Amino acid sequence: MNDRAYSRDEIMTVTAARQLRNGAVCFVGIGLPSAACNLARQTHAPDLVLIYESGTVDTKPRVLPLSIGDGELAETATCVVPLPDIFSCYLQGGRVDVGFLSAAQIDRFGNLNSTVIGDYATPKVRLPGAGGAPEIARHAREVLIVMRQSARSFVDKLDFCTSCGYLDGGGARRARGLPGAGPRKVITDYGMLEPAPETEELRLTALYPGIEVEEAQAATGWPLKIAPNVAELPEPTQEDLAVLRALHARTQAAHAQPVRIALPA
């Protein structure tokens, strides 16, 4: 796919954006999920309602936020509500259609780690942490995950379970009484994984043009199972690429500006 007119990150972001329907209420994570959601809002889903953990509802950022505390989110939101209300009234109240997450590690049942790499007490890397991801993974009607795929990130055993997917699979999530449906799709830079109906183990269901099954298997830290019919995902359109590249260009330009703080006289 190196000779194609788009990068692996671009087709991954476009594919993730295409999973969102117009009018859905989406609880967004920073990074790749934010890029995908804002691309969807600027293309096929103009009425997509984006909620960020800082309390911004129906925000329409012109550039991608650096964090949930980025002023761009509050400035372009329909309203800003207290953080406890975002979780109790919106998320736990069943008003969030899609939770869009990423992480440092994922296992075969869609459980996520964004806490530490290595032993918790003496980690090799201490990651940003849970934030609202555990509650999003638990309560959103469904969860989408977007992350780059490698044997280091798609692991047989998480170093720490921050956010639950299907736990041990085979109905374990339902048995625990978790209200949301869990991770329905995992979009990577190779293709897409979805839970098998009975076991709930993630399996490969679709690939990007030019990617072989063996490549996706080699980039997975467990024996990746393959769906009976692996689909080929469509390429990005020129409109998709133009909007996405313009979004990244605006973001880079905005974040390159020096911060000026007015001091009192």
C-alpha cells in the first residue's frame, strides 16, 4: 500500500469515521478517536453530537484539541456542563450512543490498558491513566476502538486492565451486569476486528486494499482468528483526504502559535 495516495493512518482514520452515523451522540477520547469523530462531523455526519470528558456538549472544534482541557472545546460547544453531570446524566443515564476510545494495549477480548506498561508498582512506563475511559467502556451503548496495531499493543495479556471489554469472553460481560454492549469494532492500520458471536474474541473481519491476512496476524500478540469472509474496506475518497488533511494542517498551525498571557499592569 506504499504506492497509494494516502497513508495507513489516513485510511484508518477515514474508516473509523465511517462507522459513525449522523445524529449519534458520541463520547470522544483524545488523539485518534478525536480525529475520526471530527472528520465524520465535517463530512457525512454533520449532526454528530460530540461530548468530551471536560463537560463540553455538542462541541464543533475547528482544530483537534490537545487535551480535554483545550479551550477550543468550550469555545465551540453548545453548552458546558459540570463534569459529574456528564457522567451521571449523560453517560450513566444511557444517553451516549457511542464511546470512541484508544489505548496503549488491547487484548483479544477488547479489554484496554491506558495505565502502565510493566508491573504496576515499578512500571517501565506510566501512561496517562484511566480518565473517564472505564466508565465510557462500561456505559456507552456501544464502543468503537481505534489504535495502531502491533504485537506490542495487541497483547496476549494486559499489563493492567484499565477499561473492560468482554472480560474473559463468552458472556462474562453480561454476567457482570455491565449495561453497554462493549467494543463492537476495533479499527487498526491493517483493517478491522470484531467480536465473534459466541466467544466474543476479537477476530479479523476486514482488511485495507493491499494488506494480507498474514500481515495482520504478524502484528498481533495472540493467535489472531480470521472470520470466514474477510471483506476489503473501501479506500478514502478525495473529499475525505482533503478534509482530513486540512483539519491536521489547521491543528498544526494553531498549536504552533506562541501562547500569549496578558499580565496585569
